[in-house]
Amino acid sequence: MASLYRKEIRSLKGVGERRAELFQKLGVSSVGALLRDYPRAYEDLSSPCTVRSAPAGAPCAVRACVTESPKGTRIRGGMTLYRGRADDGESEFSLLFFNNPYVADLLREGHEYVFYGKVTADFLKYEMTSPEFFPAETCPAVKPVYHQTQGLNSRLIAGCMKEALLLLPENLLDPLPPSVREEYSLCGLREAMEQIHFPVSLAAAETARRRLIFEELLVLQLGLSLMKDRGTGESGFRLEDDRSEEFFRLLPYSLTKAQRRAVGEAITDMSSGRVMNRLVQGDVGSGKTAVAAALCYCAAKNGMQAALMAPTEILARQHYEALRKIFEPAGIPTALLTASVSTAQKVETLAGLADGSIGLVVGTHALLSRNVTFRRLGLVVTDEQHRFGVSQRAALSEKGDHPHLLVMSATPIPRTLALMIYGDLDLSVLDELPPGRQKIRTYAIASDKRLRAFGFLRKQIEAGHQCYIICPMIEEGQNDMASVTQYAEKLRSKWLPGCSIAALHGRMKPKEKDSVMRHFASGEVSVLVSTTVVEVGVDVPNATVMMVENAERYGLSQLHQLRGRVGRGKDQSYCILVSDAQNEETTARLGVLCATNDGFRIADADLKLRGPGDFFGNRQHGLPALKIADMAADMDCLNLAQKAARDILSADPSLDLPEHRGLRAETRQLFSHLERS
């Protein structure tokens, strides 16, 4: 298979320059990539039914004899309708085709065909409009359906796939050793490749699919494990003195057992002489920042420098202000580095990082700039990891001599899934909230209850509290979706006159956003109307209401993140979800949020309701895209693949044995994009 990745797609019979360009749109540039472009679905032609027994509104196969070849008739709009007739032995039915002059020659009177499409009925008159059809004697039992693009349909792709399968080497190397195939009851690679594309039955397709899913997840797990091993070499900085208890005493609150456990796990890593690569995952408000702060403090007190990278200026400044109050009185100079800091401050910070006098720097992507150099960078912390790619956290790490790495994420993910997504990292889970955090009361309402909700907001404001209102779009768009700027104006003039209201959205300049958030955090603004720019980490303890317009537009995990912006103080807090969507999925999703504050339960529900594609969205976790496996639906297979990976690596840590040569090649192929970056 590996050699076929070096064979260009245009080398296939029937693929010229134009068709090669169309394949490129589908992400296919080689014969190997084409073979790994698996069908997205199948059409079952193995059990034809009659038009009378055809399922309503669903495509099906009907075997019938053509009794009248299609003949063309001009209709309105310059179109030609071709109408023919066929008989399935029980009923006669019409065949309709639009603008297809070849169909008359392809469907010959007196010959049997299998038609695939939807059957419509009207007073015992049956029709099939533009069905696919195959001569009965050569009709496949199962037809593959591929992802396609304009100019390159599924039928053409299937034709190219047949040519590609002919190029499989006679002595095809199966990456799965015979022992693994036997232990997990898996078919061979050649059988899997042939039956996934052109199965003799749906059962054969499922057998092939199971084998290919297992292989893909196994190769992914092996690659991640090897990445972890490469990343846990000797560190340039060993932690000699655990100063975490000293740091804990500086805090005005006590840490939870989960926070102390996470700090302890990280300290053990940093004291081992090997590089720490650890993910701290916790629900909203579980105290990840305190864990990171403890490690930054220990690093600085051991003569290292620490860098904390946040995805937004607002969050970076918030971290900086909070940490500076603790670190500087303890003798650790702290600096902020973002795009908006003054030139003089930037020059001073760059000099302090280069000569080692600054112990902790908090910043945004500005930390990745070439002119940022460190004297003794020993610890790198990235906050909200899903906002950064693997290459970005690696770029910051490369500014030191194998510094320790701590990654923080507030997006709860089931543990098995987290081990896969962040498989190059060790995992610490903060599974309890600090004392005093109250459950946020959550309500889903229709838009006709909005005025009552505004009355509730006014009462909260009169009691001295503040409120967020989230709108999904900046400008008035389709579907009457609320716009931030116009919504804020209506609040001022109509719904909440006399209240201090500000707007915040992604098109504002960083300094403008910063100014609005400072005024909100200081209490000068009572209501902040915003896009989801406030989702990440903003801490305003006095805010007690989060109101989300068009709540159906967001995933459950994102709504949970937004809800986490309130409930950070001592007062009871509320989340109001406004939606007029009445479909079952929306009702179920919002119902989950109203029923629980547990982010891990919500993440599970989100995965089940929306699937992993929508759940992960465009998250830049940096991992290879999976071709056939579904991390949520194929969890059982994932568990088996992880076990197999552990067994293989315990016997052959570098995949050097001859029987693992194929797995090593597949791993390199799957992770080639990381090597290139």
C-alpha cells in the first residue's frame, strides 16, 4: 500500500488532468489515497421488492422488465421528459427521466433491469423518477456510494476505484500481523480493501469495515504513543525543590483534592528528569488555572522561566492580573506579552525574558514571535488547548531546552476519547469543583417569554448584579437571528432603558474588546451583549445571568462553556436559553442542559446527539483525520485497538521487529502531516 501513495492519481486509466484536479478537491492525490477513500454508504440491491411493497419515501431496489422504452416529450422550460414503462411481475409502473437522451437506448424493451430509487404512488399508479438502473444479469448485490464533487460523481469514482484495486501488489504486505488478526478475528487487508469498495453483501462490507476501523485506530494509537515517547526524553530542567505547599499557603482559598492530585502528578513528572507532557482536563470552574499557577511558581522558584499562552488577549490579561498579585510579592517578576502592549513595555519584556530576569510571562500567540527568546524556559502552559494546534504548542516549546509542557482544557471529553485525542499527553482530570460553587439554574424558554426574562434581568441588575446576553451573529442576517449591535440598541431604547449596556464582538479591535471587558469586570457595565468571544475564561464573579439567544445554534458543550461564565461568585446564578426550535433533537439537547451541570455528562450527550464531527468542529488538535473510524460510535473497537497497541509496544517499543514493519510504515504515513509541519 505504501508504494501506491507515491503513485499519482493521474496515472490511473481514465484520469486526466481535469479529473485529477477534481480528485484533489476530495483530498485524493495518489492511488493509495484513493483506495483509502472509503464509501460513505451503500445501496442494497440484493433483495428487490415490488412497487406495491416499496417503503414510502425511501429508496429501494425493484426488479422489472421494460415493457415500453422511454420516449421523449418537450415540456415547459425547454426540458425534455422521457417516459417509459416496466412491469415487476405484479404491477406495471412508469419510469420518468429528465433531459437524458441516452436512456432510450440503454433501457431496451423486453429486457430485465434492477431499478434503484424512490417509488411514488397515486391512486394505484406507480412511478419511479430518475432511478439508477442495472441490467439484471450483471447487477451488483451492493453498490458503493462515495463522497463526490461537481464533475466527479460516485459512478466515476467507483470506476477509478476498480482500476486502483488492480494495482494492489500481488504480495500485498498486511500491516496487521497474523497474531493480531487471529486474536481480534479480523480479515486480511486484500479482502478488506476489495469488500469495502465492492462487497458481495452488506455483511461482507461490515466485516471489511470492522477490520479497517481497527487498523486505523491501532495505527493512530501507536503513532500517538511513539509521539509521547519522543516527547518524554531527557528534560533540560529537573525540578529539585517542590515548592507547591509554599504556593498553596499564598492562596486565599484551599485547593480541592483533585487540584492537589493534579499538581502532585505534574510535580512527579517535572522531578523525574524526563520531559512532562500532561493534559489537565476539568469542567468549567474546576480550578485548572490554580494548578498551572502552582507549577509556574515551582518552576520559577527552581530557577526556570515559565510561559503561559492563552488564546485571547482578554484571557491573557486576566491570567496576568491574577498571577501578578501572587507572584511579584513572592519575588517572581511577571510580564504580559500581547499584540496590544506598548512598544516600550514589549522591549522591556523581551529583554527580561532574554536575560532571565522575568520568571513568568503570560501572553497570546505573540509569544511565538521570532524575537521572543528565553534564557531558561523550563515550563510551557497552554490554556484552552483546543484553540491551539500541536505545531503551535511545539513552536513555543522549541524556545527552550526540552521544557516541560502543561496543557489545559475546559472541554469535558469522555476519558477514553481524551486518551485518543490527546494521546501524546498524560492525563490529569479535575473531577470536583471548589467548595461554594453553586449549581446554575438553567431554563429553556420560547421567544414569546423574552419580555418576562428581561424583567428578571432588571431585578438582578437592581440587586447589584450583572448579566450576559449572547447573540450568534454580529449583523442582522437570515432567519431573524439577533445581531449584537442592534440587539444592544433595542435593550437601551426599549427593553432595559436606563441600564448600562455594552456590546462585544469578534470584529472589534483588541483594544476595544479589552476596554469593554474592563468596564464590565469593574461593574461599570450592567449588561454585556456579546458573541461567543466571552466563552473562554472571562471571570466576572458579580455576573449572575447568562441569556443565550437562538440557543439551538450552539452545541451542548459550547452552551455549557457559556453557562460557566456565571456562578463564579457567592450569589445564585441563572442561565436562560431562548429558542423557538421545536424539533426533537433541539428539545432533547436543551433538556440535558437544564437537567445537569455535569460537563462530562453533557459531553457524552453531545457526542451521542450530534456525533464527533460536529462535536469537535474545526478544533485544531493537530491529529490526522480519520478516514473510516468514528470515535464515538466505534468506542468498543477503540478500546480493543488501545489494548492491542499496548501489547505490541510492550514487546516492541519502536516497532523494529519484522512483523511490525507494515505498522511502522502505516504510522509514518498517517502522521506524515506532522513531520512536514
